[in-house]
Amino acid sequence: MRRLLVAAFVALGQPAAAQGIAIPFAPPTDRALIYRIEQHRPVEGATRMFSATRDMRFERAGEGYILQVTLRDIDSDAPAAGAEPYRAALTPLIGVVLRFRLDGQGRIVGLDNVDAAWGAAQAGIDAMLANFAPDTPRHKAAANVKALFASLSPDGRLALLAGEVQPLFLFAGSSVAGGEGRGLRTVAGSPLGRPVPVEGTLRVVGQPADALDLEEKLAGAGVQVGIHYRLSRTSGLVETQQRSLAVGSLALTESRMLTPVK
């Protein structure tokens, strides 16, 4: 459940000629959405697929919004050693409804049903521990997830549960620099096993109707990261995101897509 990048960007100095493009936050409240994440990364010498599909719906709540998220399913073609930690972390959340509270600028500020959601996740882990023998990969992975859950503070629980939807709101309620873009500094994480500082630029590379195409290029010690965003200028949401991370001979790619239910 660790993120490819720590999503904390720091401006390194915006060119004087760059003009800011205002990004709203006005998510659609009249439709159901599907959010699919698919990742391809090396496991035991081969590239393996990991995917998760979530059902989503926004509703207005005072000056902000409620985002209802339900993990529908997960999948992986990795062998047990690579797939079980992923399945153990996410299987307990399948079917659990999460009701995130967002302010008017697209910041996640709480989870309305945090006790019920957390209880359901813990019950799912306990069921996995009871149904699999202690010497099996799934039991061991579930035990590790249970220990992680037990170590988290309330803020840590919210951050964990919100982690996979947070990238939708990277630019909501802010502005994006035009012209030469702006400099960024962040930290590349998984699958490195250690944080590596990276720096680069974020710039606008296209302006199709009602959208912006953004390109982010980052580099650090032996690390290359590239990210392409399709950002809605109507809703302020990141509708598609394509990421690649290269560390020596290791390569990871990830795609995220938010689409209306047809």
C-alpha cells in the first residue's frame, strides 16, 4: 500500500514569465464513477500486474463534499510471494464503504464512518488469520498488515485509507504554472525500499478542450520518474495519470483512470 511517490511537492522557483492557470474544485455530483489503478512491477524476475477497481460518487455537503468510495475488486498475476502482501492489505477493504469528507478546495479532512470502516477492515484481517494456516504466505502477510494497522494513529489511519484516492486531488483548488512550468522536489519511494530525493519540473504540454495535459519529469541518485496527467479544468480532478519509475534495471509503471459509469 506504499505509494510510488510521496505526494508532497515543493516549488523550487517558478519562472517569472509563467502565468498561473486556475484549477477549480467542482466534482460531478450527478453520476457514478469508476476509478481503476493498474501497476506493472518486477516480482521474482518478471513483470507482474496489480490492479484495483473502486466505485465512487461525490455528493454536496455544506461548503464541501462527501466522496463515497467502495473497493470493488483487486487482481494480480504475481506468484504468492509477491501477491499475498497486496491481497492481504486490500482484501479486507473489498465492499467496505468509505465516506471521505472534503473541503471546498479538494482537501480530505475526515472520514465520516471511520469507526465502522476500520472495524470492517480489522474483521477482514482477523478472518484471513483464522482461515489460513500460520505457515502460509497469506497468514503471514495478514499478520504483518494487522501489526501495521495496530501501530497507526487516527491521522495515520485516515492517511492510509485515503492514500489511493488522494492523487485525484493533486491540483484541485490551486493553480498550474504555464510557460516553462515550475520546479518540484519530492521523494521517490516504493519499490526502492528507501526514500530517494528527486527534483525536476512540472509543465503544461497540451490544452485540449476543458482539460490540461501536464508532464512531470524528476530525477535523483540513480532514479528517473516520469508522470503524465490529464487534468479536468471543469472538475479539477486528475482523470488519467500515467507514471513510470526506473531504478537501475528495475522499472515500474502505473496507470490511473477515472471514468463515468456508462
